Amino acid sequence: MQIPTLDDMLAARRRIAPHVHNTPVMTSRKLNELVGAQLFLKCENFQKAGAFKARGALNAVLGLSEEQAANGVATHSSGNHGTCLAYAAGRRGIRCTVIMPHTAPQAKKDAVRGYGGSVVECEASTSSREAVFAEVVAATGAEFVHPYNDHRVIAGQATCSAELIDQVEGLDAVVAPIGGGGMISGTCLTLSNLAPNIEIFAAEPEQADDAYRSFKAGHIISDDAPSTIADGLKVPLKPLTWHFVSSYVTDIKTASEQEIIEAMKLIWKWMKIVVEPSSAVPLATIIKNPQPFAGQRVGIIITGGNVDMEKLPWA
Amino acid sequence: MQIPTLDDMLAARRRIAPHVHNTPVMTSRKLNELVGAQLFLKCENFQKAGAFKARGALNAVLGLSEEQAANGVATHSSGNHGTCLAYAAGRRGIRCTVIMPHTAPQAKKDAVRGYGGSVVECEASTSSREAVFAEVVAATGAEFVHPYNDHRVIAGQATCSAELIDQVEGLDAVVAPIGGGGMISGTCLTLSNLAPNIEIFAAEPEQADDAYRSFKAGHIISDDAPSTIADGLKVPLKPLTWHFVSSYVTDIKTASEQEIIEAMKLIWKWMKIVVEPSSAVPLATIIKNPQPFAGQRVGIIITGGNVDMEKLPWA
């Protein structure tokens, strides 16, 4: 297990800089009044391909040797990682194959193809996914880029909070959503080295609270198939992300589906930005548990803005 | 009829600066590819109170003498002007009364009250509105701030394109929505003085195309009660705005309701920002008529982001 270091993050920042946005930090007096703290939203919904995952995917793709790159990259993801890996591969001009269940939304398949990637469909089971994935790798020799349990990916995600602390002085805390733990691990990597006084909180849907239960239990607990509108947060922790979560996270807070939807609407309404449900989980947990943040300067990672406009969760 | 001048715009810019955002200009590679031009969106959806109308309202309110201000301000508007006038009055700490038909959406009444304004309800007819408005003014001596046929308001709206040309060099054209013509008039005021080579286009819903027909006919035509989802654009031109439109606008283009909805979805989807239907009319007309803009650098005024999330036009 290769644990990424501060130097890996700094190298990632240089490597991906030409291909990512230094996304803006936005504030809202209305939301500040609502929670009694000063919130600073790092808007990765404005990131290339609509999500922070462009950072990790680019770092992995751009760091490949010429020889590795010649065989392309592959992953399994029906979410932002697949789209972002296709974007990253496109920037380097190499092949990208994304394995997705045939039940995945058409919009997700279109997004991968829109960036020049190939979609290979499997059945909606882990065994089918693994079998199909193994076939693809055997046939192409493609490099596997895991959505989060990968030191290159975590080093890439870590560049987000490096920008945040350049943009906002004197933060007391940062809150980010947690699914597999890639963003939180990157946040831990950067802040534990560069700003160890900033507390790190993770935010998770109640209905997919495996990271919360893992954190309380002291070991990884994974659920089979949790259901939540925050569909980027269904996946379990893995050894590499567990390392960071168990070492550097102050606490994990959860919120219900209704609380997540309400927080999402508040962000859309008051900040005029389109954010996906996962991005609203931090605000939902802060509204639910305002005490630890009272009067503080709190960074929030808005992870992405890829939403199916035809199926909004409150419609 | 007092026609606002460049000096009025410059004075407005100084006067309102502490209370407005210099809103960001956003771009999208996807939208540029779609229309074959470089688009620069001036994002007044991020403006205070969610719309450019904060500019004109503030300029009117902050320019009042102490004596005038003591009696407060009043207007009739069930749209952004009412909300923005309440915001402006709140900044100065004076009274604001907004006359609205009792049929106006609760959210609009709440928005005015949320900024400290009073709502007085009338029947949904012009005669009732005028009668109730006259009563309010007689009782309070409040200063009437018309939503657009007012030199102070136009000078305020004119600050928007002054920012835009500071932010983006070498624009060939600017496209803004047209309803009563306040934003277009302000745009004409600024650009005709400071950047006369930039062509000015107005964009209007087909279903409320009175400005288009006025422009072609050479005199003001007003419709009684047009119906469009771009509800900020239903009102007719008035003498002051007609002066600017007839003198400085290159052309007025129209788009159908469906085209406006499609453009709105494109902006939400690709730019991750919440914009109201009126704001999507310029993009809708550019998609429909791309030829005049081919290869050009085109500014678009995104007028506001106040949308009822529960009633999206495509839902």
C-alpha cells in the first residue's frame, strides 16, 4: 500500500494545473446567518467535467509512462470518476474504457462517450463487473485507475484543499462528503501537512453511513448496496482511504435524505449554483449540528454539479 | 423626460459600489462549441437579491435627498424590481412599499418582506393597481421608483456593462434580454459612450414580442397581457427606454418558449449556474440565429437567478 505524500500532492498540482480550473470559493450571507458560521464553498461543480474527480483522474493519467499510456486506462464507475477519467484520457490522447452496468443512466454513458471514452456494459452485479473488467484489461493491457483507493488519485484530490487554503485565510474547519473517501483522504493529506490546526469533518448520508460506523468501530465496515440520492457516496472505504480517515478526521456526521434535499435546495436557491446531492451533505450536517462550528470559518467542498435536470430529487 | 448620461452612470457606479457585487464573467467551452462563438456570461444571478435590478434600485434609493428618503420609496412589481427595491431601501434604512396583485406568488411577497419591505395587495388589474398605488403614495409621500422608465434606474443598470467591458477585452457584441428595456437602455448608455464599436442585440420571447414589433414599426407597441415563462419580460417599452432602443440597438431577435427552456437547461447543465428563464433568452436567440455571431466575442447579460425550484418550466 503506497501512501501518497505531500510531495505527491505538490507534483500533482504542477502536473494537472494546465487542465483544471482553480475553482472559485463562494459565500452566502443568507447561509451564514442560517448556520451561525462563515461558510466558504469550494466550488468543484465548476471543475472540468463537473466534478473534483477530474483532479485525481488527471494526475493518474498524466503520470503514466509512455509505455503504460500506450495501452490506455480503464475503470469501473457509473459516476463522476468514469466521466472524469475519460476527460483526463482525452487530454493525453489515450484510450479510456469505462465498465458500467447496462442499467446505468443513459446520461452517464453519454458523458463518458462525449469525452471520447468507450463504455463497456456489464450486468448489475459485482461478479459480472469484475469478470468484464478482467476481460477488458486482458485484451488491452489498460492501466486500472481505481476511483479512490489509488495513491495517484488521492494525491490529485488533495490539490483541492491546497487551493482552498490559498484562497481563504484562517479556516477553522473543512467539511467534505465521504463515500469511498477519496476527497476526504486528499483533504487529510494536504491539511495534516500544511494546516494541521484545521479540523476535518466528513459528512455522510444516514442511509449509506458505513464510513460513520467504520469510524466508530475502528475498522472498515462495508454495506452491500446502500440506497441514497447522494449517489456518489454509496461506495465503501478501502485500506488507503481508511488510513487517512482513521488518522486525521475529527468526526463524521450524518444527515437524512430529506435533510440533504433541503440543503441542496438552499444552495440552489441562495447561491444560484447547481450542485449534486452529494455536495449538499456537508451543509445538511452543519444545519443539523451547528454547535461545533458556531462562529467559525468553515470550508465546504462542493464536490460536483452533475445532476439529471429531469429528475430533481424534490420534483 | 430626463435622459441619463455617461456621468450619471459613473456617479451610479461610485454610489452603489459598496452594496453590489462586481459579478463574475463565466465561460463554457461546451456552449462556445455549440454556437460557434466565444460567449462571456455576465452573471447577475449572483448579484445582491439575485438580479441586476439591485443596481438601478440602489442608485435611485441612495441618490434621494434626506427629505425624500424620509418618506420612503414605493413601486409596483411582482418581479425582481420589487425585491431589489426592498433590498436597496433596507441598505439605506428607509421604508419600501411594493404593490402586488394578491395573485402574485407567495415567494415573491416573502422575498420583499425578507428584505424588510411592505407588501400591499391589489386586484390583478391595471386600474386596481393604479388606484392602490395612488393611495399608498398619498398616505406616505413615498418616492415612486419605476422598474425601468426612470433615468436613475437606467443609470444604475448601465453599471453592469461598464463592469463587463472592464472584465472582457475586445467584445464584438452584447446580447441582453428585453422586456421594458431597462437593462438594454443601460447597456446602450454605457456602450454607446465607452465602446461604440460593440453591437447591441436585444433578445425577446416570441410570445411577448412587443419590443421586436415596436423596433420594426418605429414606434412603441404594447401588448395587454402577454404570456411567457420569461416572466420578467412581459412589460412594454416606455418613452425613456424607447429612446435608447430606437437609437442604439442593432437588432432584436426572438425565441419560442421551447427554445428558451432548452437554452435554460443548457446553461444549468453545462455552466452549473441557476438562471431564471429571462436570462436564457439571449442564448436561445443565438442558438437560433448563430450567423451574426460566428467567430465573435459575445457578451451575454445573465439577468437573474430567482427561480421557483418547485415549478421548473421543464418539470
